[in-house]
Amino acid sequence: MVEEARTVVAVSFLAWPGMRPVVAHVLRGVAEVVFLPDLEEASRAEVLEDAEVLLAWNPSVELRSEELAAARDLQFIQLISAGADHVPFADIPERITIASNAGAYAEPMAEHVVAMSLALAKHLPQRHAELARGEFRQLVPNRSFAGSVCAILGFGGIGRATARRFSALGARVWAVNTTGRTDEPVEFVGTMDDLGRLLEAADILVIALPLTKATRGLLGRRELSLMKPDAILVNVARGAIVEEAALFEHLLTHPEFMAGIDAWWQEPFGGGEFRIDFPFFDLPNVLGSPHNSAIVPGIQLEAARRAAENVLRHLRGESVAGVVRREDYEG
């Protein structure tokens, strides 16, 4: 009797408790799910030789380049992360489709954007500090979002979730995406060709773009100079989309301009350390968080489930979400 061919899904990332049963449940009866961290080196090599799919966070950390090269039947890499700027494209054969976990963390990140924006607009840290000093400045006005323009750079899952929340607060939503089209009820939608117009209109600018060749350093001195003197910038995407020196200089010279920074230029991800090259925390118009906008209870398992469901779509020959264009990152 000939043994029936099996479809193997190799999982190289296993940092989250409870992830195993979630992935196994989604792919039950469709594929054999093998968790590589459980295996000795020889067994890992055998599994990777047979694997059609790899479920990973960061292939360059979780697998050696020779292991990727030996994965002769690999057709699809599904990332658990929403971003793909850490992927070692040069080590991955072009025949392999790579998909990010697009939108997996959108809802808590959108909440974080609103929280940062409100805290800045209402000057909550400053008023709290004044009260602690015994100062009761009741008549100092704060800002309302009703009628303001919330401009969103990048209108994927995070951008759309953010738009819905700001719309509920009475803001007018402007957005930029790759097509200049959306089904969301926005006042304006354009492409990157409309960036200048978007920046000039923004009362709140939300950065929700992936970090690619085209978006690295997208916002520098010139772009920031187009914005209103009292605008609020919130970055929950990647630090490198904004030029660090330009943002610090703009905040220093425009004290009414405010920034909420969740994504930093140097972070511990991948074994590094958190570092800033300018004293942002000396500025009263900055509010920071440690890139934790997505970290709420249950989000890791929800992200694992969504990633596994995208793998399932691939195995069934259906259209998959979040396919990454190599040309956006390579070169």
C-alpha cells in the first residue's frame, strides 16, 4: 500500500503560550503541523525538506540560511508579524510566496492611536504634573477632535480601524493608500502623489504604513514644514518612516506641534537595544510608548489564528491576504 503524500506546515516561531493548539486546530485534517523548536537538528532538516509552508515571525532569526536553502518543496511563508521589513529576501528563493499577517493587530493599535492623540490634544500629562505641583489651571483650554481632519498615511487594517474611531469622535477622515480608492466613508482618499495635500490638511497625522524602500525617510524637514504648527503626529508603524533628526528639530522649534511615538528608530527587537539619538523625552510636546500599541490580552493567539487561516487559504488554492511584493523591499 502506497503511503498518501502529506502536506507539511513547519512552524519556526513558538514564543507564545497557547499557540500550538490554535494553529493545530485551524489546520486540523488539512496538513501535518510540525513545530521546529521541538526537534533536533537532523529532524529539523528532514521536516524542512518536506515542508510546503513555513509559519514564522522572523525567518532570519529562527532558521539558518542553509536551512532555508534546503527547503526544496517550500512554496509559501506566512509571517505572524504584520510587517515584512525584517524578512531576509535574499535568502528566500523567488518561487516562494511570502505573506504578512496584515491587519492582525489593527484593533488594539487603533485604540492606542486614539489614546495617544487624546492625551496630547487634552494635554493630560502636563495637567497631571501641574496638579501634582498644586497648580489648578482649570481655564486652560484643550482641543476637541470634532470637525478636525484626521489624516491617515496607509489605509490598510490599522488605518481603517483608526478611521472608524476618529469618525465616531466627529473627525473628518482623509487617507492615502496605493490605489486612491476605498469603500470606507472618508472625506478624501488619494495616493502618495497627494502626500503634500494630506500633510497640509492634517490636524492629526497617523502613520500606519509598512516600512519599504519607498517609505523609509518619507517624512523629513520639508514634509514636516508643510504641516500645521499645532498638528499632532502619531507613529505606530516604523520609526524609520520619519527622519529622527528632522522630527526632533521640528518639535523643538514648533512647541505647539506634538508627537506620539510608539515606533522608535532603535528598538530591542532582534537583540538590539533601545536608543534615541536626540533627547525627545526632554520635550513637553512628546508622548512615548514602548512599541506596545498591539499588546493586549489575547492578541497573540488571535494573530496566530489569523496567520493559520491564511495558510489554510493557500492550501485550499484560495486567494491569500497580505502577499508581500519583494520589489518593495529588495535593492
